[in-house]
Amino acid sequence: MPLIRPLSQSLINKIAAGEVIERPASVVKELMENAVDAGAGRIDVTIRAGGGELVRVVDDGCGIPAEQLPLAVASHATSKLAEADDLFRVTTLGFRGEALASIAEISRLVLRSRTPDSPSGAELEVVGGKPGEVAPCGSPPGTSIEVQNLFFNTPVRRKFLRTTQTEFGHISEAFARIALACPEKHFTLRHNDRSVFELPACDDWRDRIGRLFGRELAEQLIWVESGDGDVRLSGYVANPAQSRGNNRMQYLLLNGRHIRDRSLQHALSEAYRGLLMTGRYPIAFLRFEMPPEMVDVNVHPTKLEVRFQDGGRLYGQLLAAIRQRFLTTDLTAQVRTADDTPESSHDPAQTAAMRQELVDWAKGQVAGWGRNGAAGSSPPSFDEASPCPQPHDPLQLNRIDRPGEAPGQSSGNGGQPSGHRDGGAIPQVPNGLPGRSSSALQVHNRYLVAETDDGVTIIDQHALHERILYEALRRRVLDGAIESQSLLVPEPVDLGPSEAATVLENCELLARLGVVVEPFGGDTVLISGYPAMLANFRPADVLQELLSRLIEGGKQPDGRDILDALLHTIACKAAVKAGDRLAPEEISALLEQRHLVDDAHHCPHGRPTALVFTREELDRQFRRV
Ligand code: ADP
Ligand code: MG
């Protein structure tokens, strides 16, 4: 007969740790949340070796009295809940009283703390759940917690740790979520003695977003807010020009806590319906404030998911707020000047420089227009009579000699030599589509400048070409019409064990992209077929790149995302690069193809492919109005 026995406290703690502490990033999250709950104004996070070696979080919060240190690391001990009812109106990030006990069970934890009114600090060390004695120590007011050798006594967990880089990636994400929620606090993050984030306290949330996620993104965000009784929603969403291939850039903060919520994510997608391509997700930074009793935060071990009393109302409120805002917003990516956005936190020097560039460029443009005949004339090499077998095939723009192609095909470019690039065939020039946009200046071998009906457009050649290829590839993949070229000598590629497994698990998906791989014994795979458009790149390199996309996207349950990521990778590789000098007819071809894509304004990474300067804006810059 099996005996029923109570579990030891140590085992209980290990089981709890299993739920709460999945990886070093979980430690960072719990310690930072404690610091926030302690009312800290400054929180410094130090990491060594992806957190496996050390996680240290230092705060200047309320501290813990010396005699309470053993309780802080005991399980089910908390200062944040007193009675059962408190559980239904939680106003702190923590409340279960199990994080420190769990962490201490599976690491060496050193806790030092001092309350503001005590003359000195005290410290307590716990190794594998065994606490030492509380001893006095020097310490500034506040708390410092050091966690070393995480998982040293739980080998299975330790085995599941990924590379330092991956673990640190998770740590940065955990750090960002908390730093995002508390712009009024100063945060720093260091990894292996390198400063990764230095975030001074700020009043403007956009500033914090910009430091965490990039200023370019932050500057184009659109403010949304709405108040419906005691539920308030406020924050930023991105211009549809900026989107992502997954929903990880949707930050939802509920009463200062980062949450995931399918229904709210759905409301976001719904608000952007028709503005984003399929497979693209909106970017959002949104805060929801509501009385704590309207939400149950005690439904998920790491409190990532919550239960709303009235989820439907929240859904409607979010959807309406964004739709309303979009109705009154010009969503085309325009170059803004400081005058347009007085409330934004532009760097004034940058704005001035941009303005000067614009003025300089426009002066040059005006001087050149007479010569270039902006209205409809084509470059001299644009041979309208030349045969053009597939005039509108966007894939023809790739700059690769395709072995086995009919010789006549290369005459479609009007016989221009292609010597200025290695091995690049000149793309097909579609004829019969004259128009202003088929002629353009090319500046710095990087940007194409074209006149439009109501202004001028500056196009990023790489981004546009990538977009065109991506669209065309996607269409072909969906039609099952991608061309794969059998390799005369199949290429063996040595991979790591899990890499080989990933490749073979996904060989059907890869085949749809024209990359044919087979097992070759051990951790070696054989590439036997290869997409014609990538003939210029080593199959092994391309496979490695696709593989890293597969690994990154491995956790994504939605198969389409990963296909999307692979398409991006191929399009990016095959596209012309910034710095490639294009022949005039290549420029024309690019500009013509621009009409063939669904969304010519953005490359698949969501960067704009084109900036539009309206004539009005130019007139204003030149003080004509
Ligand atoms: P919880 O946060 O759920 O209460 P923890 O195990 O994370 O549980 O922390 C236990 C207790 O230790 C907290 O309730 C709090 O009183 C104290 N504590 C932990 N970290 C800090 C800190 N950085 N500053 C002040 N007190 C802290
Ligand atoms: Mg806690």
C-alpha cells in the first residue's frame, strides 16, 4: 500500500519554485517587483552570465527590519496581505509570499537590508533553502538581494537553461516590462559589467518607451485615451506603418502590472483591421487603471494572466478608443517638423538637422528637375521596344544570374551592361508604364527621390525591393509556385543536434520555400534543392539563417508567423542593398514595381520604405506661405 505523507517544507518550496521560477528572468521579475512594492525610487539590476551566475537587484525602498529577514525568505510570509478579503483588492505586484522562499531554495541568496530609521543594516544568507544567522552589516537604506548559482540543486532545470544570450534576452524583456510600467523610477541594467539600460526617472512616458524600444518608434506613436466610469485607458499605439510579425510588442499594463490578455489583443487586431497585412500585428503600449476589486490577479502562477469582472466592456472600450483616434489621424508616414508636434520629445538638434537636409536636398532637386524632365520622360536606356517576357514579375528584380535561363531574357534590360555589380543581372524593365514616378534621382546609392502629384517621395531602395520580393514570394508560396533548383552536387551541412532536428521537423515548410533538405546521418543534413532567386548565396549560409528564424519562432504556435519570418529572411537577402549602385533602368523598374505590391509604404520589418514631403510642407520650409 502506498503511504500518504506530508511533503517536507523544502520539497514544497522546490515545487513552488518550479512554478514561479522558470529561468533567471523570473528571478529578475520577482526581485524587481519586490523593489517596486517597497516604494523604491531607484532600482539597479546587475546580471552575470545570463543570470545563471548572478542576479543582483538593489533598491532604495522601505527596507526590511533585521528581525524580519528570516520571515522574508520563509514561504507563505508576506507583508502585503493581512486577511482573506485583501486577496480581492490587491494593490501590490506581489502578495503570495513565496518568491523569495522559492528562489532561496534553489540558489545561494544573500539578502541585505536597512530601514531608513535604523542606524545600520543586517544580512542573511540562505543556501539551498538553509538560512544562516542574521548578522549586522553596512548597508545604505533599502534592500539588496543577490542570487548566485541559480538551479545548482535542481539539475533538470539547469539543463534547460539556454545560451547566455537567450537567457539575457528574457531578462531584458522582464526588465523592460517593469521599467515600462514605472517611468517615475530610475532603473539601470548591467550585464557582465556592460551597461545595457540607463533609464532616468521621467514624466513623459514616450521618453521611457523611446529609451527601451528605440526613439524612432517612440516618435511616431499615437496617443489614445478613454475613460469609462472607473475604468481608464491611456497610452500609445503605433502608426500602422510600424507593425511586427508577432504580438510581443503589445504591452498591456493593468494597474501597473504587465499582463497578457487574448481578448484585449484581439481588440487591438480588430482596431487595425484593414490597416495591416495579414500576419502583421499592431504595436501598443497601453495602461488600464481600474479599482482592484474589478479584477482577479490570482489566477496564474506568475500573474501574467488575470480575470476581469467585465472583459467585454474593456474590449469595447479599447476598440472604440483606437478606432476613434484613427478616424481623426492622418496615418500616412510623413516627415514631421518640430512645429507639427510641439508636445513630442523630439531631439531639437536632430529636427534642425533634418530640416536643413530637407532644404539642401530640395534646392538640389529643383536645380535638377529641368534637366531630368520630371513629367514623363524616361531615362535614355529605357528601351520601350525591347522584348520583355515577364514585364511585371517582381522576382525579376532580383539581381541574380539564373543558370539555365533563356538567353533572350537578359535582353529585356535594353542591353545595358551590368558590370557595376558582381554577377548581378539587370532586372527586367517593364515597359508601357510611363509616368512621373519612373524617373528618379538616386542619392548616396541608397535613396531614390521621385516627384509625386503633390510633393516628393524619398524611397529606401533596399526596403522597397525587399517589400516587393516579399510580396511576390508570399504570393508564390501560397500558390505553391516557388521555383526550386536541384543542386548538381547536394551540399551537406553540419549542424548541432537540436538544430538538425529543427531543420528536419520543418523540412516541409522549407520545401515550400524551395529549400529541399534531407537527413544525411548524424547531425548532418543535405541540401539538394535551392530557390533559384538565392543562387548567389551559399546554401549553407541561407539554411543557417532560416534555421535561426525557425528557432526564434519555435515557440510561436501559429505556423503562419514562422513562414512569414522565413519569407522576410529570403526577401531581405535577395534584395538590393543600401549602397548598391543601381543603373537607371533598375531604378525605373523598382519604381514601376512599386505599384504592384499591396503595401508599398513599408518594408516587412515595418520600417517605412518611403517618406513623403508634401509640396505644402516644402512651401512652408521655404517660407512661401
Ligand atoms: P511577496 O512579494 O508576495 O510578499 P516575496 O517572497 O517576494 O513575497 O517577499 C516576501 C516579503 O519580503 C515581502 O512581502 C516584503 O515584505 C519583503 N520584501 C521582499 N523584497 C523586499 C524589498 N526589496 N524591499 C522591502 N521588502 C521586501
Ligand atoms: Mg514578491
